[in-house]
Amino acid sequence: MTAEAARPVFRVSIGAIMAFQIFALFARSALDASLVGNGADPAVANDLSYLIVPPILMMLMYPYLRQHRHLLAGLLGTHRLTLRLCFLAVLLGILLRVTWWSVLTVLIWMGWLRNGDPDAIVGPHFAFDCPPLSVLALSFFVMAILIPFIEEVINRGFLLHALLAKGAVVSLVVSSCLFASMHRPESYIPAFVIGMFLGVQSLSSRTLWAPILTHAAYNAAATFHWDCFQIIWNPPEADPALAAAGRIAAPMAVGGILICCFLVSKKAIGAPSPRSQDQSS
């Protein structure tokens, strides 16, 4: 059986799955607001409120989960999970985050991204201050475990494979758009680009573990940055340090994108083993 013929096809309603996600996120927002209103720390409330999302989605998607349990089991099977795949997936997640930082630096250098607040701290100001271990552990559990697993099963599992009948390119673009739409407006573009990389990676590796690990590594790096590092720098356009940073970041951004493209290719991931092909047929 050919690789294309062996790909699982999920027969689901795209609109229903999107509605399920919207409902779960609205429920999370309501709980978040309630927790903050009762005096909870906003950061803790944000993480705690996400804990209701998995059971809501499992309940709403139960018919689809039951119907496609064998296809999901194939995509989540450990027979394709190799040390090489794990290493490349984690490396991709970290590199995507570093590349995004480089892109942001370039955008600031070129004047396309500026802080319009006249009272903003110019900096540079760097500080390292992590929250209590219990708060940090909860944040990592939600951001680096729960969210990657749930979002990848839905987006690179159900949505990507449900759209494959329309062609790989359409499937990648549409599923990435849907993935981005579940994020905040300021994150639409990076979420779409990352969704494209994760989609190609999933199709190349024929497993959901690769995008799950990449998503987890990306979110872990972001969480460590948000929770522990305080970086404030709003340099004026004529700042020589900004020009120097931009000249360094530009080739880093281009090189990072090219390396990320290679890491999601079949050449880097390698062909599935005969055992993997037999189990997917």
C-alpha cells in the first residue's frame, strides 16, 4: 500500500469541531473571570481555567473520538516514535521560538513594530524572576503538556486529515488558518506559520507525536520566557545597538526558517520503518 493510500481519513464536520473549541474557550474565559473576581492571581487563574477545556472537548467530541479511535491510535502509536524523531521535534520547537524572536527584532529594526507608548521604558532592562515553583509547574503542565496534546490531536489529527481529500496544500493552509483563528489576533500570523510547519511535519512523519513534541518545546520556551525573564527594550530608531541587533537577527531569521523547513522534510525525518508501514496499512 502506498504512503498516500495509507493515510487516515477522518470523516468529521469541520464546523462542529470549531464550534466545540469555541464553546470550550468561552467556558474557560468565564471561569477565568470568575477566579480573578474572587481574588485569584490572574496568571494562576489563566492556567487553572484551562483545566476545564479537556473534559468539555472530550464530552462534545466523544462521538468522533469513538468513531475514529483506531485512526487516532495509529497516529499516536509509539511504533513511529524514535529517538531521532524526538530529537528533531524538540529541536524544531526551540528553533521556531528563536526564529520568531529574530523576526521580531528585525521588525523592530525596520520600524514596522514599535511601542507607541510615550512613557514606555527605553531600557534595555533584563531581569530573572521566576514565580513560586507550584505556579511555574502548573504553567508548564498547561502550556507544555495539555495544550500541545489537545491542539495537535484536533488540528493536525482531525482537521488536517479530514481536509486531505481536497489535497495536501489545501489541507495544510486551511487547517493552519483554523488553528490560527483559535489564538489572539496579534498571534494570527505566527500561529499560521507554525501551524504550517507542524502540518508538514505531521504528514512527513505520519505521527502526531512529532508535532506534539515540537509544540511542547515551543510552548515550554515561551513559558520560561514569559514567567521568568523580564526583558524590556524600546530603543529609538537611530540607536546603534538596534541596528547591530537587526543585522545579526536578519540572517538568523532567514537561516532559522531554512533549517526549520529542512527539519520537517521527509529527508530529515526519514522514511517510516517497514513495521510502521505494516501497522498503518
